[in-house]
Amino acid sequence: MLGNQSSLTLYLLPLVQRLVPVFLPGQYRARLLCRQWQTADMLQLSFKVSGRWPGFVPGQHLLLTLQHQGRYISRTFSICSPLSLWQSQQQIQLCCKINRAGEFTPLLNQLKNGAVVNISTAQGDFCWPQPATAAVFVAAGSGITPVASMLLSQRHGLAPVSLFYRCRGSENAALLSKLQQLAERQPLFSLTLSDSRTEPAETLQQRLISNSHAKQFYLCGPAAFMQHMRMALTNSGVSATQIRQEQFGLAIAAPAEHSAAGMPLSASFIRAGISTQVKLNPQQSLLQSAEQHGLAPSFGCRMGVCFQCVCDKVSGQVRDMRSGALSGHGAEQIQLCVSQPLTELVIKL
Amino acid sequence: MKLTTEQFTALAHELDSVKQQVQQQLGDADARYIRRVLLTQRLSALSGRILMVLGFITPWLWLLGVLLLALAKILDNMEIGHNVLHGQYDWMNDPVLHSKRYEWDIACDAGSWQRTHNFEHHTYTNIIGKDRDFGYGLLRLSNDFRWRLRNLWQGGTYLLLSMLFQWGVSYHELAAQRVFFGKKKADRHSQVSDSELKKAFFGKGARQLIKDYVFFPLIAGPMWLWVLCGNLLANLLRNLWTSTVIFCGHFTKEVYVFSAAECEGESRGQWYYRQMLGSSNFTGPTWLHILTGHLSCQIEHHLFPDIPARHYPAMAKQVQAIAAKYAIPYNTGSFLRQYSTVFLRIMRYSLPGGSKAVKAL
């Protein structure tokens, strides 16, 4: 109250940041130890994490924040290292897919050793309950990261576990050597590579179905891949409660048939009291559309995890790009980064 | 004087490209600048409040403290608060400097300010009857308004308004909505209910009063009266300064006004045109620009309200060249010259009659 900010930390932030340049309230500092290419486009980053960081459950992800050209930008990444590495040395590793045309991930490759970044607490409920029960893991592409952390964190392999790892050949399989070492050490762990260039998805589905007596399935990968796998499993009698999944990236499906075909949509964004009329691209998130028109809503992970871009929708209907769920037509809060427009909208930024 | 439709389109195009050039280079330098201003503001606020208590050593320390606190309040009000609340720094995605989160050290609630100032004043600039910032419903500034007896002493009203400016700003929206006095106007629609308005007004106002006149005096112990008076003086200095700057932006001699009818369905070019005619600049050294929150470049601010203000002086050169090209009057002058015309205007229209303000379109 004294500084007209919501907390004293925010009031003193300019002073604190003068002393500790990367300090951000609510975030933790992590120092880069080394970078290492796992494959041609998967970069593994090892961080020494601040002692105040409360730790993680294998399978969880965190928000990594960088300052680039005066601007805070963040993305979500899953932790790929075992729990023991953090417990013994306060280190974590992230395995990040570098999209060379993107805004964020190329910056990761430019970080110097010793650079300090901000990380959030670990989040997410894609976890493997302990003590471990029999389970089948299916990972595709960068979806291997949380799965690797779960598997590598096992001290004693007492339950039969199999991993189906789908990738474009073994040279594009990140973290493969560690998993192979684990398979040699643990007789109850079986690792199966599924090469997407030679093996059709149906074959993998068949192999999964033959495993459907397994207690629990864990799926992680691109949205379309997971939809296929999930469908095959449920069709063969696996109940939905037996399947846990973590989606990487958004399923940007064509706009639902609800919106009249070809009708251009628009939205009024009310920001700082002023209403701006914006033409919407129904294929894009509202966040992207708003940014392209020079508006700058606050944002974080851009994939529906961190809730920094939550805004009040006054009217209109949107579609959740992750699940396809439709919103109501009235006033409610929405996340701009995962909402596609279906009708004309009025939104308070 | 009136431009053709093609000229308006070309004008909009040229001004848009001035804006775009700056938008493309926003980055580290802007972030560093506003953080440095924020740091200066915090340091002067903290040291000002401490020095006031040290006034028992020599009153000069108290005076220095008052001036530093006034400086902090002016920076917070103008270069930081006003500009951040316009969304000039939203692109930084910063936890403090975002229009959605920032709250400033004045009596007016940030949300209420965004509705009345950012929306009403910036959209309907100098449209008689729509922009209540033209005279604030208290002063008669042109013969477009009927003379009333109370206008006779509006010189005094103006002085009082300037001294209590933050409270005037804070009450502005409640006055428009006739929350306490007057008959509701049928054509006014508010985004928020009267009870929310009252809550924001009393809540923010009480917090400010408690902070400056109860909490800080209390923790100063035996120096409580010095601190209380010092805070009062710092607030007064800030009020006088902001009021003066803002009056120079729209009420100078050659400023134009508009009627609601002529602005109906205006194009982007016409909107730009109206913003240029309805505002006035004043010149001065860099420190003066910073203390005004760059509202010394009121014309550029009205053309590009969401561009970080430190770019306005450079943009002003381009805007002035464009204005000359289209023969649009560009109202600028020294601070003293501009302010004296404001003062004369207030005095002239305290008496009946006078000329109508220059109609533009």
C-alpha cells in the first residue's frame, strides 16, 4: 500500500534489480552450466538452480523466462533430468526443441555458460505415482523429456515398465543413450524404438494394444499423435482413467463449423479504457491476433499453462485450442494464448 | 483549410509510418530508460521521506526532503504513471510497468483514469460536450458555453482546482456519472456501476490520505508535524505542476475545438487532424520534457498515445514537417508564452461574451 504497488517487493524492484539484474518476483534464478546438442534440433541445457527453488516431481514442467530486447518472454519446458541430480547437486536439465524460425528457442542456443535465467516453480500433474506400478510409456519427439525424467528417477525397478519411443530414426532420438543404459541396468525396463519413417503408426498402435493389460498408460507427444494413440487404446477397451497424457504444442485445428465459413471475424479489445477493433485470423490464437495489431497483452508460456494472459471476455464465443472445448457466449475469463475466435468478440485486456 | 479526402488518407499514411518507424526500434534502450526513471523515482521518494525526518538537524534538510518527494511524485505521476497507464510499456511484459497492473501515487484510481482520460479525453479530444477535460465542467474556456455567475470568480476556481488537482482528477468520473449530485444523463453509459466508482474513489483516496497524513507522520515520532506538512507541500507542488502542464496542452490561445456532429464517422486521417489541432506543445530542455512526462509534446502524445514518450521530441520534428506540408497549424511555443495564453483565456471567459473558440472542420 505504501508504494501503491501490490507488494513491497514490486515497489523496491527497481532497486533490487540494480543489485541483482535478473531478479524477478515469484521466480527463481538458474545458472546455465552447459549446453549440449542431443540431436540436430534438441538442445540440452544444464542449470544450477537457486537453493530456494522448491523442487519438482518427475514429469513436471517449468516456465523459463528471458529478457530479450527489453522484453520479458517465457516458454514452458519439461524437466528431463532425474530427481537425484537435483537432490545431490541442485541441478536440473531441460531438453528444448530449437525452432530456428521462432522467437524464443534460438535465444537458448545463444546463452553463454554462467548466464542466469529465471525459472518458475515446477508445475503439472503428468506424474507417475510412487511406489512405481506397472506402466507403458509412449513418447514421440520432444515428448520424451518428461518421460525420461520419470524413468531415470527410478531408484529400484520393481515393476515391469515399457517405453515406446517414436522418432525419426535413432539419430533424432534425444536422450536415447541414457535410456539405453537404463534398459541395460534394469531387467524389468524394456525400450522399443519406433521409427516414424519406416513404421506406420498403425503398427505401433497394434503393439500398444497387445500391451493393453498393463495397468497405466502415459502418453506424451504432439497433439495429433496422442489423439491417434488414445483412440486406439480406448477402442481396445482401455478405460480413460488408465491413460494419462501431456500435450506438447497446440492442436490448431481448423475453426469449428460453428463459425460461418469464410466470414471474417473481428474483436474489440478494450485496453487501458480504449477499444481497438481488430480483424481476427480464426486459425490463430487471440493473443497472436492482438499482438499483430500492436496491442501488447501480458503473456507468459503461450500454451495455456501459466495463466498470465487471462482476460475478461465480455461477449462472444471462443474455442480452447488444446481441447476443442467451446466457451459460453457471455462474460467469463479466458486465456488469450489458447483461445480461437468463433464469433465476434469483446475482450477487456 | 479543410483537406480533401485524399489528403486525409495521405496524412494518415504519413503519420502511421512515423509511428511504425519508432515501433520497430523499441527495445533495450527504452527498457533501460524507463527503469532508470523508475529507479530515480524510488530513490528520491525514499531519500525525501528520510530527509524530512532529519529536519531537526537543520530545516534545510527538511526542505530538500520535500523537494525530493515532490520530484518523486511528479515523476511517478507524469513520466511513469501517465505513460505506463497509456500502455506505452506493455510490450515489455514487465511485472510493474504494465497498464493492467500499475497503480500510481495520486488520489485517482488507475482504472478510473484509464476510462476518463485514455478513453474519453483521448478519443473525443476537444469535442465540445463530449470531452469534459475541456474546462473540467468548472471553467468556461470559450463562448461555446453559456456564461453563468460562477464564471465570474473562475480565476479562483482555477487556482483551487490546481491546488487540489489530484482530487479533481479522482472525482472526474463520478461527476460525469452524476453519482452524488445532479440528474443522470440518459445518453451516458458507463462500463462500471456507481457503487464500484464510489468504492474506487473512497478506497484509493483513503489509502492516499492515510499514507501521507497518518502513517508517515506517525512513524516520524516527534517530527510528525514536519512530515505531515512536508507531505502536504510535496502533494501541493505536484498538483500545481501537473495542472499547469496539462492546461498548457489543450487550453492555449490557438487551440481548436470541435462539435460532436462534425466528428461523426470521421476517418483515421480526420482523427489525426483533430488531435493535431486540439493540442499544443511547449519547448524546453530535456529535463523539462521528462518532468512533464513529455506532455510538453502534447501533439505527438495525442497522435501516438501508446508510443514510449521519450521518442516524442524526435517525432515532433517529423510531425511538424508533415503539418507544414499539409498547411495544418502546429501550435508550439515557449512554456511561459503558452502558459500566459492559458491564463488569459481563463480570465477572459470569466466575463460574458468573447469569441467562440476556433472551429476546425
